[in-house]
Amino acid sequence: MDDREQQPARRFTLPDAEKERRLQDVRARLHVDGPPPPAERGGGWLLPALFWTALIGLGTLGASYWLANSKGDTTFQVVADGSLELRMGRGGHYEVSGAVGSVPIQFLVDTGASVTAIPRHLGERIGIRECPAIGFDLSAGNEPGCCRKESFRTANGTAEACVARVPSLRFGPFEVRNASVAVMPGIGDQALLGMNVLKHFSLVQEGRRLTVSPAMVLR
């Protein structure tokens, strides 16, 4: 019998270094090239940031447009021919700044009112006083006349007020002299520009704009 057959069988073993080399080689063959996972991509935040920036910008523009048209941009403009252009404001109304006497006031254009109305505190401030029961109005031409009591129908029923003459009433670029005004309680801080003043002007509405032009010159 051969001496080699009498020796015990030896197990096939590799050095540790060779094992590690072969393991790394297997791992390299199993690697699949492809795009890195989303978390590892450089600049992955850029597109979402641009999207939200654009969305916020559009929202800001939309809010500005809504505020200007729904809540009322009531600035007025005097055009080349001397006409006044008003922009529709809140609730579909037109507003214009002006003054009664020398006191500034904001007017609401009210074509349904026969007489221009001012709040009571404004009447007191410019010196309007109640007329005597018997007698004549002895007020000078450059000061308000006395106020005669009258009753007015309003949306809330009948209201007691009084009517007086004012030397000057202004709105926009226009002035009306010796206009009658109703001094009324309960109308807040805003005055109503009624038809006794507006009848002297031409009113043309187009869309959300109202053009006021002088129809005659008052002296």
C-alpha cells in the first residue's frame, strides 16, 4: 500500500488573506451601477424650493389683486379734460375725499339721496346751529346758515334731522357754493353726496369706474 494512502486526509483550507481577497472580488461582481438613492443626490432640495417660492409669489399677487378690487381701491384721478374718475370700492359704492367748509370729510356717492347728508359732529364743528322758532336766518354769506328741522325717510325708518346751507362744499377737484346739507345723526364719520349736488354734474359709469364731469359752472 502506498504511504500516501495511509496518511489521514487533509482539509482544504485557505489563508485568511486569500479568503478576504476572494470575498471582496465577489462583492465587486455583485455591485450594480445606478443612480444614488434620493437622499444622496446633490441639490435635491432645489426644485421643491423653487416650486414653493413660485406658489407663494402667485398667492401674493392674487391677494393684492383681490384687495384692490374687492375691498376697494377708492383713489380718484382727475383726467386731462378736468373730469373726475372714481373707482368702485367696497359693496359696489364710489367714495371720494372732499370737505365741507374747511373740514375734510370722506363722501360716499349716493344717487338715491335727494340731499347731501353730513354727520352731526361735522355740522357742530363748522358752526351750524339750530334755527330760531320765529325769525329769519341772519347768517353771513361766508358762514353756514342755521339748520331747520325736517324728517327724512331712511333704510331704518324715519329720522329727524335738519337742513342748512354751507358756503362751500368740495369733492375731488370740484366746488359747489351755497349747497344745502342735511345734518343727520347716526351716519358715522362718512358723508353722503346726494343729488342736490350731483345734479350739476354729468355721471357716466363704465364697468367699475364712474366719470364725473361738470355740466354747468356754479357761481
